[in-house]
Amino acid sequence: MNAKRFLRHLPVAALMAGLLVSEAFAAAGETPDLAFGAYQRGRYRDAFSEATKRVEQDHDDAAAMALLGELTGDGLGVAPDLNKAAEWFELAAARGDRNAAYALAMMALEGRGVPKDKERAKSLLEQAANAGQPSAAYNLGLLALDEKTPDGDARGLKLIREGAEAGVAEAEYALAELMRTGKATLTDPEGAAHYMALAARDLYEPAEIEYAIMLFNGEGVTKDEAAAARLFARAASRGNPVAQNRLARLYVVGRGVKSDLAEAAAWNMLAQHAGRDDPWLDKETENLTSEEREKAMGLVRQRLTAFQLGISSP
């Protein structure tokens, strides 16, 4: 397994994954403060203003600094500025905020807002992971796997498992892939299916597709073509071209779903629109009746509109 393919460019907000807000609420008690309350309601300008006030009143308010980093990095309520976001994260990390340390580590790993520096990123990930940040443990595990040594494999497996057990979808997927291939661990089809199912449940699209394939083939799990088709449909309805292509093929052959050439043609056209061509599907759907073609075009228009609006459309 190439660990680098699991490292993804993410907005700062995605890096923080909502942990910043939930932890701040927990630290504040039952009643959220004004800054994080505004953030939760999407009132980002108010959140920025209130967090700024907090830092002015308390120069050691790491949670408010981390919030300012997130808002500034993603341009929420303020002009986006990765350099300034990194400064806020650095201040918060120096005061022990584990999510700020994680966000800053990922910026250093990718060279966004700060110079690209793998060693600094690794140090920050270790700081965050030691403080219990599960996504940091997962990414630290990927770096360990990239060492391509027995010791690195062992450490990588342990750290990725920590992330998976904490519910990090990417870690669940990575652990499943390790178990599938036998990289850094013994091959375990059932364990791979278990963790792939968890990642798919968490709507991680690569896992949805891979688990659908596992279900369709009965790999480590009871064979269930209908369940596989439903997973392909879920990912396809959010615009994933691989899932759209697989679902179109199922509609042609009538496995997991009732055969429907109009549906097959519609999903094939959507996959093509996203850049995934399939000559076999083109041939299988080239002789539609006028009614089937009209239905297919209507479905394409409906689904393209849903994608543009960010709505899942079956």
C-alpha cells in the first residue's frame, strides 16, 4: 500500500473535523461561549469578533486562537489568509491545543501557509497524537509506513489502528486496506470488511465503493449484491463517477437491481460528464427506445441539478 495516496489536501475546517468546537464546548461546560456558539450557528463574523475579544482578554486562550486559525484559514467571516491562520495555530499549539498542532502539522506537511517541512510536521503530529488527537495518530502512522521498514510498518499499523478505533474514517479505510493486502499485518478478509464497513458507514467515498465491491464479491463478508448496489447508488448520487459507472453496469446486467437500460444510460452519461468513459456501456445502451432515451435524459438533468445544489439524488 502506498501511504501517500491517503494524504489528502483538505481545507482547514476539514482538518479540524469539528473537534475544535466540541472540545471547546466541553471545556466551557454545558453552556457554549459566544465565540463557539456563533461558529456552530454559521455566524462566522460574530465568531471571529468574539474569539478576537477572548484573545485580547486572555493571551493564553488556546481554544480561541485555534478558532481564529480555522476561520482565517478557510476565509469564514474574514478574508482567507493561510499565513495568518498558521500564526494562530502556532500560538494555540504552543499553549497545548492538540487540534491546532494537528492543523499546523498538515499545513507544514503540504507547504500551505508555512514552508514545507516534513520533520516539523512529524514533530507536531507527535505532539497532537500524544495528546490524544486521533487524526494526528493516523497521519503519523502513514508517515511511519512510508519509511518502508519493519519497524515503520509496526508503528504505522499501531497508529493507524488508534485512529480507526477512535472513528477516523480515513484510518478505518486505511486499516481495512492493510488487512486486505497483508501490508504490515496478516491478511484478514473479515477484519478488512469490518473496518471498510465502518468507513463506508461514515460516508467516506473510497470506502463506500470498496465495501460495495466486497459485498458484491462476498470478500470477507456475506455476498449481497443488492446491498452493494445500494452503496454504489449512495456514492453515485453524490456525484462519484466510479460509483456511477459501477451502478450503470449493474443496471445493464440486472444484478443487485432490476435491469433498466434508461437508468444505465443516465448513470453512464453522468460518469462520462465527470470524465469516466466506458465503451462497453456505450455499446450496451446505444439502442434505447425513444421512451427510454427520454427517461434517461430526464434523469440526467434531474441529477445534474441536484449535484449543483449539493443534494443527493437517487
